[in-house]
Amino acid sequence: MSRNLKAMIGPSILNSDLSRLYEESQKLLDNGADYLHLDVMDGHFVPNLTFGHPIVKCLRSKIKGAFFETHMMVSKPEQWIVPMADAGVNQYTFHIEPITNVEEVCRKIKESGMKAGVAIKPGTPVTEVEKYINVADMVLIMTVEPGFGGQKFMENQMAKVKYLRENYPLLDIEVDGGVGPATIGCCATAGANMIVSGTAVIGSQDQAATIKLLRDTVQQSIKKQ
Ligand code: DX5
Ligand code: ZN
């Protein structure tokens, strides 16, 4: 029963040459990326700073068709909903840890015309995010501590993915952090279908082949489920 789940690869441009954000992003899309995963950090929720809606808006002005997901590693996710919608974002994925009004934030995201993704850090139990599955479009299980690209994949997070997949066969489940050819197997087996990959794709000599390998691995697991 392979249903409607789709294997999708969303490269993270965090560790690319950000002075060439447009070129790097277009190259990823030309090489088969299904969507772009844009890491927004506020220096507060995570100890790092990246970019915000003005940059996303500029990128959108040059790249019309692609699906943009912003991964909001910020303390006040509610604050950036309208600016990100205005910048042309398709999916607004935010962390539930710093807030208590998750349902309301999801509702506002959808009212702004975007999909809502809910994310948890490695230390947050899966039951905390399970509460919001009925109001969200996707769940992101982080496989590193958010804040930096190039970290080591945390395999112990796969229990969360497995639990969600067993209980929610059609849920879009994304993994993010340390995912590449060496770790895609366990992500796929656990049941993730949306795959964020930064360093492994950006640093690959053959981006198209790497993206295809990631997608094929997930697709094969979906067929078996
Ligand atoms: C980490 C970010 C990730 C990261 C992925 O805080 O959310 O999206 O950039 O990069 P890799 O694949 O290098 O871990
Ligand atoms: Zn991310």
C-alpha cells in the first residue's frame, strides 16, 4: 500500500556560498531538488544567525516556480508569518519549543496561504509534537541540534520517525541534519519521506546523482510500506 506519500529531497543552502545564493539555489533545482529548505536563525532560539525574509524575497524574485520551505529556528515564530508569506514562502516550518500557542500559529500560517510545518529538537519527545498533527501539514524531526550545518547525524532520533510513520501512514515526515548517502538508509527505513540534506548535497561532485540516490532510497522504502 504505497498510497500518496511522495519522496522529496529539499537541499539546505546553509553551507553553500551564500554570496551566490541565487546561482547555488538554481543549480540545486536544475540538479533535481524537489524543494529548497531555507534555514532562518535568529541568534536567540539557536546560537547562530543566517538570513530573513528580505533575502528570501529577493531569491523568490529570481526563482518563480520552486517550492520554498523556511525552517524557522526562531524564538518568536508568529512574528515572521506575514513577512515570509509576502516573500513568497510556500511552507513555514517552526519549532514548537519556545511557544505555547502552536495551534494558533499553525492557523495563522495557513490563513497567510502557506503550509504549516511543526519541528522538534532532538531533546523534545515525539508526543509533544504529536499533539499538533491534526493542525499541521508536516512534522520535522531534527537529527542534529539546530544551529549549524555539517553536524553528525543522530540515529537515536529514528525512533520518533518510526513511531510517527507507524501511527500516521500518510503524514509528511521530514528529517534534517547530517543526512546524506551514508545515513539515508535508516531515515528511509524509519519512514521519513521529506529529506533535508545540506553538506552532503552541496559538497557533492555530482549533485544530481546524490539527489537521485537520496530520492530513490526513500521511494523504495515507501513502496515496501
Ligand atoms: C541545522 C539546519 C539544517 C542543516 C542541514 O540547524 O536546520 O538544515 O543546515 O545541513 P547538514 O545536512 O549539513 O546537516
Ligand atoms: Zn534546517
